[in-house]
Amino acid sequence: MFERVSAEESATLESLAGKVRNELAAAGLPVLAPGLDPVLAGGAEVDIDHGADAAGGVFVAWQASPRLQACAHRAFALKQLDEPVLRHSSAIGAAMMQAMAAVLASAGFSVEDARDEYRPQQLRVLAGPLSKQKPVWLLREDELALPGWQEAPGSGAD
């Protein structure tokens, strides 16, 4: 029987997944929105397994473009295992896993290979950055004031 994590643990996983999506988007990668049909777009997919077991947690996968996926599925279904699209598709997945792992590690996340036969070429996010560590892409105070702009005399800012 499937046992879910507690509501508190589920909220922690949701928060971690949101932070992962933000960091990957900040790096310029397309990030699939939760619930978006995969036939519509490709990019980083962040998934949450709410199971209260060793297979639970936050996972990151790369979805190639729908066209490349269709070509690879067709070749596989027709047992054309020497078709270059299969090698190329696999190489893209491996490269994107390495790239996303490097981006997340640089941002302070702890990640590892999912090591799960049901999640090939996926990352498991073990932890996010320290809670006091703000993302480097957040607006800074000096960015909020326009350079060269001054309050008009008597506006209350003096």
C-alpha cells in the first residue's frame, strides 16, 4: 500500500522543487510547468514523489523536444536500434543531466544520480541551499533605486 509523507514533509518537497525550478530557469533553461502536457514542450522537468519510502523525493529529468522524442520513439518501436536518433537522444539526456547537476551544485543544492531503474537519466535533489543563502539572481537593494533619480524637494523623502 502506498504511504504518503506527512503534510509538512510534502510542503518541504514542494518548496524544494520550486527552488530547483527557479534555479534552472535562472540559468536560462526551459522548465516545464507542473501539469503541462509533455507533447507541448521540452526542457527541465521537476517531479515530486510524495512516497514515504526510499523512492520518494524531488527528481529532475530532461525532456528533449517533442519532435526528437517522436523520432526516437518511432525508431525504438520499429526496432531500428542502429538509428542515429537513439544515440543522439541518449547523448542529449546525459549532457543535460551533467549540466543541470552542475547548475544546481553551483547554487548550493545537493544532487545525485537517481540510481533508480524507473528513473533513468534523472537526478535526485537531496537538499537545497542553506536557508540563509539567497539566490544570486534576487534583486539587490541598489537595483531598486533608479541610478541618477532623486526625490523632488518636499516629497517627504528628505
